[in-house]
Amino acid sequence: MALYVQALKSSSEVGSSSIDQIQSQKAPTTGLGFTGLAPLDASRLTFTHTANSRAVPLSNSPEVLSGETCTDHMITCQWTASGGWLAPELKPYGPLSLMPTSSSLHYAIQCFEGLKLYRGFDGRLRLFRPFRNAVRMLDSAKRISLPSFRPEEWVKLVAKLCAVDGPKWLPKERSGHFLYIRPTLISNDPSLSVKRPAKALFYIVISCLPAVDEREKGLRLLASQADMVRAWPGGFGYVKLGANYGPSMLAGDEAKKKGFEQILWLFRNENGIREVTEAGASNFMLVWRTREGRLQLATAPLDRQIFLDGITRRSILDLARERLSGDSDGGEGGEKIEIKERRLSMDDIVAACEEDRIVEAFAVGTSYFVSPVSLIQYGEKALEIPMVEGSTGVYARLFKAWLKAIMYGLEKHDWAYLVDSKE
Ligand code: PLP
């Protein structure tokens, strides 16, 4: 119980394993900010199956590349300040009905999550650390004045939708493939008053998206210009609010026009030093040799809450600490590596490049998975990042393989959450 409440306070305060184990905790009946109101309850889910089941598109077909194709069903659940959560409904995928005055449309009162459903090589369907997504959505909801919920009910609802649509949309022949799940929480309070919403809608859809991590040449990143910042201390860059994404499109488009795949977001700190935070909608990790000669896996720390606490980032740090540092043999019999969450300035990266100390860099996240970086354009400087195995470096390959093994059931691990799809 104590663990559970602690998890609700902030995901960043809780150890990795505790959130993954929330599923085994007993749910409290009070203390979640809706005492006396109906809690989100997956056992009340009602089912209305579609009469117009659609054909599943081929991977990488135009429908998949469009990002517009969702599976046959969705789950919706309405919340009101006076009654709490109503019974969730599983129903045919289709448009929502919103009043034009809904405050999500005017004041950006919304947040979302992104996770994948994986078809394992053993034929089973799995989610990866979904309780982390649930707790992160709680953090987002709290920051944007949306209602709270029990994370285990959130996960059960995600799993129920996956159990209904997974068997058809991610059939057993597609082992090694995934679907993308988008849980979303919006205000549908129709009042134009600038106030905390009295009505909210939680919904979950599953979309067919292509894999974007398999690119021959590595990601080319354009460091953000001094006149634009994605997030700042005291802001909301640490949560998954739509308000973080819309304004970043301008810089993203500019980068694409110049031939880069992503923006590398920099933050100018109190001393005027430009630090790396994240790469597009993914976290940034670097393997380099320190001036003292130590091999180090480095990524920016979460302390100032200026970027998202990515589940892929966290998982790589956890695996690296367990398998590559300390008493482990350094994986593949290689050199031990120091794991460091530390501020990464562009000046340090430029110096390391000039001194040939960069080993590799990668962007990590649910959509980009582990994508090797081949170049960082910083002002006039084009910093070439090694990819010693051609299309990847050693560590990006290793982390990707370890994560894939868990996601697709090649390795038994508590981070994998089996979906009971009764196939
Ligand atoms: N940073 C941002 C801004 C993101 O949108 C994402 C993706 O959700 C990430 C990082 C990576 O997070 P995760 O690994 O949980 O997908």
C-alpha cells in the first residue's frame, strides 16, 4: 500500500522494480483524490463489438504509413467531478463527439501515453512495463488538472482492448511485429471558463504504425537554435502533454527541410551553457570515453524535469547497470562501462568529438526504439558520430537486442506483461 501511494506521488521518486510490481499490490480505496467518487474500474467494462470489421493492412502499406489506421475497437470512459468514473465501454472505433467549447481544444487540457503491443516469437501478446506508462499518465494528469485513476485499472483496460483486437490485427504470423497503443485523457468540459475541468474523457485506441528504427545511415540530428527552447524548469516538459508537442513541429519541420531527421533539443542553463536534453520525441544517450579514459554511458539527469522520463531510457540504464557495470563481465566479454546520469553540454560533446572520444550515440524511445545517431549539426559544426558496425554501434545493437528479447518473449522477464488473448 505504501509503495502504491508513493508511486502515485511521482514516478521519478520510485525505484524501477516497484512500479513494475504495482500489479501485485492491493489497491487502496481512499487517498487518490476521488474519495467517495467512483474509481476507474476495468471490471465494469461493457462490450459492443463492431459489425463492420475492417481488413488488416500490410506492414508498410500506405494505410500504415499514414498513421491514420486504427484497429476495429476503442475503449472510452467518461469522468465527472461529481460522480467520478462511469463504466468504461469497449466499442467500434470511430469519431468522438465533443462540444466546440471543450476545454481540451482551447486550453490544451489533455495528455497521452504511447506504448506498444508486441507479438512474441512464442506466439504470445505482450506489453512492456505498462505500469510505468500508467503512472506517467497520472503525473501528466496531475500537472494538467485532469482526474486521477488506479494505475492497475488503466493497465487492465489497455490489456482488454489488446486482447480483443490483438489476435486479428497482430496475428501469430506477424511475430516480431507490434501495434502502437495510444491511451489519451482529455477535458470534454464544455465550459469556456478558464478552470479545472469538471468533465473528462479517457480513451484508448490502437494504431498500426511502421517501425522507424531500421535505417541504414543512422539519425542525423540538428541541434536546436538559441531562439527556441522545448521545455524549462518549472514548466511541463517532464510529462506527456500535447502542449509539449504542437509547438515543437516548427523546429522539427525546419530540421527535415534541411535534411535532418530530428531536432536535438538543447537547454541553455543558468551559466549560459547549452546542454543536451532529448532528441525529437525520444531520449538521447551517449557512449564516450572520459578524459581520464573511462568508458561511460551518459544521459541527461531527470532532476530539473525538463524532459520526459522515458521508459526505454530507464530500461537501458537498468539493464546496463545490471549487465555491463560492477561485477558483470561487461556483456559479450567486453569492457566494463560506467553508467552516468549527468549533464551533457554541447561544448563537452564537441571537445570529445575533436579528441576522438565519442564511441556512439543513440536516440531511445517507444517509437524510435534504439536508433543510432550518425551526425549532430551544431551551428556550423557537423559532428560525425561513429557507427562501428556500419548501420549501428556495438552498444545500440546490444541494448536493442536485450530489449527485443524481453518484448518478444525470447527472454522471460518481469517487465513483460502477458495479454490474456485466449487464442
Ligand atoms: N521524450 C519524449 C518527448 C517522448 O515523447 C518520448 C516518447 O514517448 C520519449 C522521450 C521516450 O519515452 P518512452 O521511452 O517512454 O517512449
